[in-house]
Amino acid sequence: MELQMMDELYDKNVKCPVCSTDYSTKKVRTRALRLIKQDEDFLPYYQGENPIKYRVFVCPNCGYAAYEDKYNAISDQGKEEIKRKISSQWKKRSYGNVRSTDEAIETCKLALYEGQILEESRLYLGTVALNIAWLCRLKGDVDQEKRFLKIAKDFYEEGYYKEDLSNTSMDEIKLGYLIGELYRRLGDADNAVKWFNAVVTSHNSYSNPNIRKMAVEQWRLAKGE
Ligand SMILES: [Zn+2]
């Protein structure tokens, strides 16, 4: 089991853009991924290690933490903010080994906190918060899952109205559907129905038949609730 896990993961070498420390962090080999199922809010389940545990890179020396695709895009002003607000209090520790679910949650909480300091997009912050909610679900921690589903929903909803989604992996239809599903999971069937309706009645939804179909199914489910 342990050997198999070591084979699924590999070490990625990273240079911290804030303090220039070289370190390594684990990633799941793409070819090792076998998707078993996916929840309606897109939490993927895999046969082995779940890559959602390794999305955040954390510098062991200065505490700078972010998703891989954001990691090097930090501004000079951002670097100063991280040094002042994070590094000054950082107790040196590494998240570069196999991560327990709790450790993975810690890395995401760091990324969420630092993402707010760096004034990252609502869409990004929503995605990090949703990742925390998913990890809590894998752990069976329902209270914390709900707490972070709500945080993700709030960020996504703000992003939906205020942010440009082009050049992101999200589009208006997928995001509208996801907000509806988060409302549904939070027990707010009225708002869930409202968002699913908006997806289904949008002309744009025809270009995304999968999401459209899911919105119809979840609309029925929410109606029943
Ligand atoms: Zn660093």
C-alpha cells in the first residue's frame, strides 16, 4: 500500500518566488489517476491518492502558499505583503511529503488566507474554499464542510457578478450551476432552484449540454426539497 502510494506521487522541484528557497512538493502522476466517481459539485474520487490534497504549494522557509498556477505570478508588492504578514510569524515546517487529509486542509487554509492578503480573484478564492469543503467531506467532517461550502458560495456569487470569467476554466453556465448546487447542499432550496433555472433557461447552456443536464436533474432534486 505504502509502496503503491509512493509510486503514484512524484516530487516536483519548486523555487519560492518570495524567498528564493528551493524545495520539493508532491504531486500525483496524471497517469496514475483512475476516476471512480464525481459528486454533483465536481468533487472527484480516485482509486488512489486524490490530487485535491496536493494543489497548494507551501514554501517551508517563508510560508508562501498558493495553487501551482498562481505560484509564480506574485507581484513585488505581494512578496512584501507575504514577508510582512506571513513570514514574520511563520514556524518553519514542510508540507512536501505525503499529506494526510488534515495537512492538506492546512495547506488550503493557508492559501485561502494568503490569497485574501494578495487580493486574488473571488473565483480563485472560491475554488480554494471549495477544495477545503471537499477535503472535509472526504474526512466526514460535516460541520466544517458546510462552513467552507458557504464561504465558497459567497466568493463564487460575488465573482459571478463582478469578475470577467474569460481566460479561466469557468464559464457563466458552469459557475451558475455550481452556485445553485452549493445553495442546495447548504439547504437553501429556493436559491438553488433560482440558480438552476437561470442555467436551464440561458441560451448559452446549449453549448454545455452536460451542465445543462445536471442543472435539470439538480433542479428536480431541489424542487423536491
Ligand atoms: Zn519562500
